[in-house]
Amino acid sequence: MRGTIPLVLSRAASVLPLLPLELVSRRLLANAMAARPSFAARLGEHAGRTFAIDPLDCPFAFLITPGGDGVHVRVVRDLSEAAYDARIAAPLIVLCGMIDGTYDGDALFFSRDLRIEGDTGAVLALRNAIENAELDPSSVLGLPKPVHRPFNRATEFLFGQLRRALHAPEPSGGKAYLP
Amino acid sequence: MTAARAWNGPELVCPAGTPAGLRTAVDAGAHSVYCGFRDETNARNFPGLNFDRAELREGVAYAHQKGVKVLVALNTFMRAGEVDIWKRGVDDAVEAGADALILADVALVAYARKAHPKQRLHLSVQAAAATPEAIAFYRDRFGVARVVLPRVLTVEEIARLTANAAPCETEVFVFGGLCVMAEGRCMLSSYATGKSPNMTGVCSPPSHVTYREEGDALIASVGGFTVERFERDEPAGYPTLCKGRFQANGAVSHLFEDPVSLNAVELLPRLVDIGVTAFKIEGRQRGRAYVAAVVRAFRRAIDSMAAGGKVDVEELRTLTEGQRDTTGAYKKAWR
């Protein structure tokens, strides 16, 4: 698939312990939910579903359950034994681009750069809630407001370089989170 | 109602599936945006989409601040005995400051006209008004100011309808997912799932859609009916019965044509010539990146036409479903 990280990096990452990744993921998602309190409401009846977020080029996957009382995160080595309602799979850089609005999920799905399975309604609810959240790197990292603009600009540049280096799909519309 | 900025060229009507989508469309150059409430009163009742009452008020304020109109779609058909949700939707949209209501049910049109005599009303594509007589009825009886024409008409048919509709304006779809049926009259989704855009606001509701991988192939089903098999590297699409690939008389084919997207950008000059007032972009369910790209491209095309320049027909192709596009019925290319 387009945008996958080199195999050598993927293999190297497989020796890393999962707990630190899980703790960092929890912190980042808690920041995002705190920055966008209406997120769970937009999920509606799909709040409480468990989503398997599967970066296909990484030796781990995330099991994420967003709900009114916060978000629960678990990181697993593989999904074969895991219980979930829907799975969203793509290379990591593509998944990141969906979160920050660089990519249009439908366009990625049409071009087969994104795979989904399971509860299609839950996937759409999550996608639309993320779209409306207008998440940017600063919000996810919980940075103070004054540094948002320069940090987001720097991150956009870095991600753009990374997408080009990995031959990821072209962005669907350019600057998604910068004014 | 709030007066929008003066604009003499064609109006670019853009999708706003969420508050963030509304701001994106406004900032990208929309002349007006259309949206709906988060319930069955609008024909894009998909999970995670649409507006609650407070969000609509905020969206209207944002759009009006930038001189952009907000059109609120209440374009499903009322259920007998439960009409209050639609009437309340009309009242709340007017209260929020909507510049126009997009309606389909003739009884809701009548209610809106009676309850809000000064409110501008548009007739939804869901009403399937495709004859001069039908348009004249809505125009003369209810003062409908604009009719959104079905996507099954040719350009010549649109020209004749537009000439006959005056002073009622016409609006046509120019880009996005292509409904190949006469909208408002199609029962295929109801047949397969028990839900339809007409009554519940969803065609091929995602709750009834499944994707399954079989080797390298992707199998798409709706309501338990397998309607498409996408082979490795073949562009995928959202499964609807009308766009499925079926076997009949020994041959496998689509009913009308491949599930490609409507892209009428090359027809814009002709549509302006025949007097079409507004160009509509489909896609309230699409992401901000898509909306921004499409709205910017069409706004450039319209501004270029206004300045006597040419229209760039290539730049939108990568954003179309299946990454292929069509002029649909406008050129009568369907078999």
C-alpha cells in the first residue's frame, strides 16, 4: 500500500514494549477529547463501540473505545484474538492524515488506500466526529495556545515531507487545519 | 432572513455536513451552503453528520458574517401521524436565520408558506419536479423561489424547464456522488433495507452496509445483497443497488454505467447560457479536505468564466468516486 514505512523500521519497532505506547496514546486521546468536548455526542449511539485502529505497517494496533466518560485505549500486537466492532486499517501516515484532515476518508477508501470492516455505521460516525473535531497536532499534544500556530505549521511541513518520502497518497485538499 | 452579498453570476451551493464542514465551505469560497438537522428530516441522515439547533444558529452567524447564505434541507417526506418533527424543523430553521428552506413534501411546503409567509423556499431534488407544470404548481401556489432539478435530465431539457420556470430559479448538481434514479421516487434502498432517503434520510444506510475481504478482492453488500466485488487495485465505491454490478442474460455489468461521479464542470458555460441560477456540489458526507478542494476549484471555475476565461476541467478528477467521472444524464451518455 502507498505510504508504508520501510520494513526494517517496522521490524525494529516490534521489539519496543507496548505499555509506554499505550500510556502515550491514552494521554494524547485524553487531550483530544478535552479539547473537543462535543466529540462523544457526535458519535451518538456509536459512542461506546470499540474501534480497532490498525496501522498496517506497524507491529501493533490500537483498540479504542470512545465514550461519554472518556476514551479507553489498549495497544495489542495483533488483532486476531481481539474483540472489536469495526476495524480501520491503513499505513500509519495515512491514518494520521485522516485525523488532522489532510485526507478525505471516502477518497482513500475509493482508491483502496484505506480498508474498513465491521460496523460501517460506527466507522462513519467516528470519521464524521473526527472531521468535525478539527484536530490539530497542538490540540492532541495539549500544547498551550500561543504555540499552536507555529507548531502546527512545522508539523504540517514535516508530515508533508514524510508523505512524499513514503510515497503516500496526495493530500485531498491541502491545508486542513491551518487558517 | 438575512440579505447575502450582491452576486450576479451563478451561485455556488456547497455541502456542509458538520459545523466544521460549513466553515470549510464558507472559507473556500461558497456563495451558499446547505445543511440539515441531525434527524430524519433531511436526506443525509448519516451517523455523525448534521447540526443540532445551537450548531445551526452558530453556523448561520458564521456564514452571514462572511456574506454567505445558509440553505437548510428538510427534504424527506413526513410520516403520517408524526409530522411535528418536520414542522418543528421548519420553525427552528427559520428562527435560526436560514436564508432558504429546501423542502420536498408538498404538505411541508404548504406548512412553511403558511407559518412563515416571508421565508424563501426552495424545492428539493427529492420532489422530482421535472415538468413545467410541476414547477409552475410549486411556484404559483406556494411562491417557491427555486427548484433543484433531478439529475436525470439532459442539458436541453434543463434549458426548456429553466425558460418555463421563470421567475422561479433553477439549480442543478454539477459535482459529486451521482444518484442515477429519479430522487424521491426510488424504492430500491427501502426494498433492500427497509430504509430510504425519502422517509428516513438514508440511501443504503451504513448500518446495513458491509465490506468483506476475500483474498485480494473487496466484497460490498447492502441489506445482505452482494452488489459489488472490487478486484485488487480496482477503485472501490459505496454500495447502492442502482450502482451494483449484476449478472443478467449471461453478461456481468452495471445497470447504467460504472459507479463514477458526476462532474459537469465542462458544462458550466452552457448551463450559465441557458439561465441556470445555481450550481450544487453534492457531498455533505465528505471530509473537509474534499470539500475545500472541490469548492475552491469550482469557485475558480466560476470566477474564471465571469472574467471571460476558460474552465479547468482536469483538477477535480482525483476526487471523484472510483476516480472516474461522467457528465451523467446531462449529455445523455447512459445506455
